[in-house]
Amino acid sequence: MKAAITATAKYLPPDILSNRDLELMLETNDEWIRSRTGISERRILKDPAKATSYMCGEVGRLLLEKRQIAADDIELIIIATMTPDMLFPSTACLVQSIIGARNAWAFDLNAACSGFLYALNVASRFIESGAHKKVMVIGADMMSSIIDYTDRSTAILFGDGAGGVILEPAKEEGFGILDTRMYSDGASGKDRLLMTGGGSLHPATHETIDKKMHYIYQDGRQVFKSAVVAMADVAGEIMSRNNLSANDVDYLVPHQANQRIINATAERMGVDDEKVVSNVARYGNTTAGTIPICLAELDEEQKLHTGSNLVLVSFGAGYTWGGIYLKWQ
């Protein structure tokens, strides 16, 4: 039996960082940002006592409430993030503690912006194998913690946020996560989108801090080109493998990197604009959080019905990318 999503939830911090706010911090303006990214504002977790695990904990509690199950019913927690609270213990273990899921085992997965799709793929295998019946998957990133707000090329793009799902065995055959395709290319991507400081290669020192090595670096032009091709290609592959035409797809849910990438991907796929999910204008790029936040909003707006065909596609640092075809039950 395939794995199906039985609950969705999201958390966005209350504080807004608008383009007007960035105008006071950077040599930029609202029109320039919107024309190149489609972003108007993003959410920032400003409380210094809170981090990624807090956002995940809020999502976890909402998921349990929506599904009307106890925390002890959860058997596995996977957190997709590239901004863990700390290197160890895992953010997933912290979330297990926050929501009181005493019977679950837990681990983090880092595939950057592709993290949620990677985690969803992994989680679905535990359901399909019969090993588990209730798995919680959350994608979350506190990007404000690794952004240099003097660097216009990255400061305008990213925000904080989290989204997640509960996976369970589908009630009927032909529903749930029906196909997945995951890829990576370290040879091409390892130097294009990265944070060089803080790991075992360059542990934190005065020198790494002075050189701003603990902030994200992105070769924006190259990442843009690679993202459009990779997301469109994997979406096309998913559609071909499952005999889906553009008319058969109810919603394309792409990673929310920026609106230009979303538009270019949809155009290459031939999917109509009204079928393309986008909230990047309000939240920016929340990395592993973008796709589950989109799913939660579709669910909240009651746009998902039994039999709805969804194609999820992502692209992130690594390079990593992937696609998932699921039929809503």
C-alpha cells in the first residue's frame, strides 16, 4: 500500500521583513526586488530564544490536532532542514521532546531546498514496507540565521518558515505517493550554493567569522539556469512515467525559489498558470519549508479533493532535485 498524506500544517513567524524594510538596509528598492524575484515580504523569527525546532514543534502540534491523534501514535519523525538548532543532537530529537512523541525515533535530513521531497520519499518507504503506520515529516528552515543582510544577492530571497505532513497507509490502491524521482549532482553544484564555515573543514574561528564564511553564498545566475532545467525535466519525467498530460495535473507545487524560476518551470512543462501554486511573494524562499507550506495552504483553502493529481518539484544546493507524483485521497 502506498503512503498518503492525512494531515498538513504550517507555521510562519509573525514578524514581517518587507522590501521597504530592506531598502533601509541595502542598496535596493521594492520594484527591483519584485521584478527579479516576485517577492514582496518574508517572515523572520526574531525571538533569540527560538530556532528551527520551535517552528517544527508548532507544526507538529498542529498536525496532531488536525489528525486528532496522540503524540504517542507517531512512530517516526523526519525533519528536513539545513539550519538545525545545533549540529547535534538532531532537531528531530528536539521536536520529539517538544511534542511528546515518546514512541517515535527521529532524525534530520539535509538536502537544502530539496529536503522536504527527499524526506517525503524516505518516509513513504517506511509506510510501503509496513514498518510504520504514522510518520511525521516536517520541512523547516530559519534562513535568517545564515543570511548576510549586507549582501543584496541573498538577503532579498530568503525567509523563515516550516510546514509538514503526517503520512499513513493509503485507504485504497491508486492513491497517495505514486511515484518519486530524486537526483543529485555534486560535481556541478558543490561550489554554486553553499556555506563554507562551521563544518569540520572550516570550524568556527575568528578568521572564518571575519571572512563571513558562516553565511550562505549563491552563484545566482548559474543556480537559476540549473533550477529551471532540472525542475522542468524531472516534472516531465514524472508526467511521462505516469502517462499524465498537463491537463491531468491539478496542481504543480514547485519549490518557491523565486517567481521567475516558478514561471519558467511551468512554461517548460506547459502547465496553465492557475494550476501553479505560488506564495513566494508573501514568504520568500523558506528552503525546506516551501513545498509543505504550499500543501498546507492548498489544504486550508479546501482546494484538494479526492483524486486531485499533484506534481511536486524541487531544486536545491548540492545540487539536489526531485519530483513526486501523488494522488490526494
